[in-house]
Amino acid sequence: DWILTGKEFVDKNDLSYPFEERGLQFGDGVYEVIRIYEGEYYLIDEHVERLYRSAAAIKIDVPFQKQELYAHLHELLNKNSVRNDATMYLQLTRGSAPRDHAFPLNTEANLYAYVKDFARDTDSLEEGASAITMEDIRWEWCYIKSLNLLPNVLAKQNAKELGAKEAILHKDGMVTEGSSSNIYLVREGKVYTHPATKRILGGCVRMKIEEFCKEADIPFIEEAFRIEDFKGADEVFMTSSTSEVQPLTKVDEVTIGDGRPGPVTRKLQASYEKDAGITGTA
Ligand code: PLP
């Protein structure tokens, strides 16, 4: 397997990481996960733009011009002969320097990226999945796709131990987003989701959901809702680059609607599949 590290491609087995790396020591960096269908990036522009935005928000200079980064990312797929469904993980840190909290001088950011096979979870997309709710204990700048994922890791582990696919996070009862996804509630044909403030990560798929809703005349309402609102919801779903448009048919002990993925979710799944050029589950 070929890994992109800085501006070079190296074999996975020849990769050695510097001891004092700010990503490892401080979580001082940002990342992206990009979906690949049949060897083609999906929403790459949105992800690249967000990477630059996240980096700028924490004052990291990306050591690539955008065009150069695109060229390298495409070469990464070619070198690995990626033809199937996969994900690309891309990480950018403030670099390697003797440990000190303040920014190091004259240190270039470290970028690395790799690709791995990733199959669609079609059963779960068709059948729906369950979620639990948990307090959102993260910091105030969740719009930055930061490497500091400990609260997200703990939330997802809790969900897993309770047999759920996702942990839905809330601040004082107001739903923000999932541990690694955006969350939506459907009621009377309208889609509600937390506004894209600093409290959530504005998902690339979330941007698409807004577009798909506009195309289908489905009101897309950026208004936070409360965990109690799940009781009166017709449908609930989550989105992310890895989970796509995932129906959530149970939240804590509440069965959503009739416990099956609902028509609005199915419609948005179909729009996603059409946009991504993939064969349907919806
Ligand atoms: N919110 C959080 C906290 C995430 O980690 C993610 C993605 O992993 C998302 C939302 C969805 O983002 P995207 O649609 O760009 O994958």
C-alpha cells in the first residue's frame, strides 16, 4: 500500500513517524475522511475546502496549494490502483518539533493520507439502526474537524456497548449532532437539523441534504430540537461520509414512527445514491 506523506509516496511498511509529533502529543491538527465509490472521490471539493478552513481556524499553513493537493490525492488513488469502494483518511498536523505547547517556529505542517477498502453497510441503510443520547461534553469549536476526538471516541464506545450505531449528543437537552455524524428529525414532512454554528461540524453530506431537500420541495429547517422531540418524530436519520443517509429507527427507548425507515429518509437516500452515482438501496 502507498501512503502520501508530505509530498512523497512511501510504502506503508517504510513509514516511520517522528517521536515528537504535535498531532500525537497535542492532537494539534485536523483531518478529513473522504468517500470513494468505484475508485472515484465523492464530494472531494467540499472536503478539501473544509480541510483548508479547519487548518486556517487553528492557524496551520497547509504546505500545498490546492491544485497540488488535488494532484497528489488523485495520484494516491492511481498508485494504489483503487477501483472499488473505499475511504481516504487525510491528516494535517502542526508538524514535528520539540514538545512545547506554543506553536514551533520554522516548522512545516505534516500531511499524510492513505486509502483503505470500505464497503457500504447496505443492510443497515435498508433496515435502519438505533441510537442512544448522551450529553455533548465537547469544546465550543466543533466546526473545526480537529484530531481531538476523545469525547467522540467515548460516546461511540458507549453507543456500541449499548448495541447502538450512534450516540446522539445534546447540550442541556438540545440536540447538536452525532459522535461522528449530523442528526436530522422529520416531522410533518419537514426536515429539522441543528444550524451550522460553531457547535457542530458542518458535514459535507449535510450540505448535500440541504440541496436534495430544496430540489424535492422538502422544507429544510435549521432549528435545534430537543431530545424529548424524538417522541413526536415521524423519522430520524443521520448523515456522514461513511454512514451516508442512515435511518435511525430507535432512539434510546423510543421507537421512531412505525420502526421502519420513513419516506423522507428513503427519498434522501435515493437522491444521495443518484448524486454519488451508486446503485440504490432506496
Ligand atoms: N459531525 C461529526 C462530529 C463528524 O465527525 C462527521 C464526520 O465524520 C460529521 C458530522 C459528518 O461530516 P461529513 O458529512 O462531512 O462526513
